[in-house]
Amino acid sequence: MSTQQELPPVTSPEQATAVLGVSMTADAQVIHQAYRAAAKRAHPDVGGSAAQFAHIRSAYELLLWQRSQQAQPVQVQAGPVVWARSRFQPWPVVAAVAAGGVLLGTAAMWGSASAFHVALGLAVVLLVRALYIAAGRPPVSVQYWRQRWADRRSRRQFEEWDTQPIPVMTDERIRQYEQTGR
């Protein structure tokens, strides 16, 4: 293992699994164990080469990166069945119904139709917000949507990256630019 050879870069998960000797469906623990065993064999301190060690390390990092990209959380649509099966806390709903009842009763005692309609709208808003809170979902608020929009904007996509090579500005290239404008 002490031969100095140039190894091709690991560019695909198939190559990485072949380097580490694991299957494509291996979990993170199996990948880590295979990396540790291969790294012990190829480490420069025990007779391996730095190129082999770097090759194994790049395969390991590629597989970990691939696993982290695939481990996106599952999005479940909120609905009555999901709320009933999850840890639904009924107390915010009970409190919202009680507060809405007090609002509607007070508006009915005033005898004004417009006050009753305002109270009814507030009661509905209280009840919807309580349902969101009880289900563990984020409450409907302006701050929540602003933060979500800022998070989405802060993530850069690979397609946005400029991958064009930077031209070397030699004297000849400068003269060509001055003549053609390109």
C-alpha cells in the first residue's frame, strides 16, 4: 500500500460505495464503520499513502453529504385525522371557545348588530389560532411568514453559482479586449 499513485476523484455515490465496500442502502453507522476500517488500513502512519487516505475520506464525505440531502423531513398535511393521532392538546381550543362565547354574549347584550359581527369575527380568529396551537403547528402570524420567506431567500441553489472560469488577463487578452470590446 505504500505505492504513490494518483487516484481518480470520487464523484458519484456508486464510486464512493465501491471505495468503502458498502451497499447503496447502507445506513450512516455502517458507512462510518467501513470508513474507520478503510482509514486504518490506508493511513500514512501505518504504511498507507496520503493519496489513498484522501481518496477514502472523500468517498466517506460524499456518502455523508448524500445521506444528509436525502434525509429531508416528511411533510404531513394538517387535518382532523393528523390532529387526533398526534399529541393534540384540547386546552387552547377550550379556552378559545370560552373567550369567543364571552365575546359573543357581551356583543349580544349591547344589542348592536355590528358589534355582534365584529365579536363573531374575533371569535373565529381566536378559534383558528387555538386549533393551530393545539395541533403543534405554527400560529398564523406575519412574523412566521416573514421568517419563513427570509429562510428561503437565504438558501442558495447550486444553479445560481457562477461556474465560468475566470479568464487570465494577459497582455494579449487585454489588447484583444481593447480592439473588440469582448
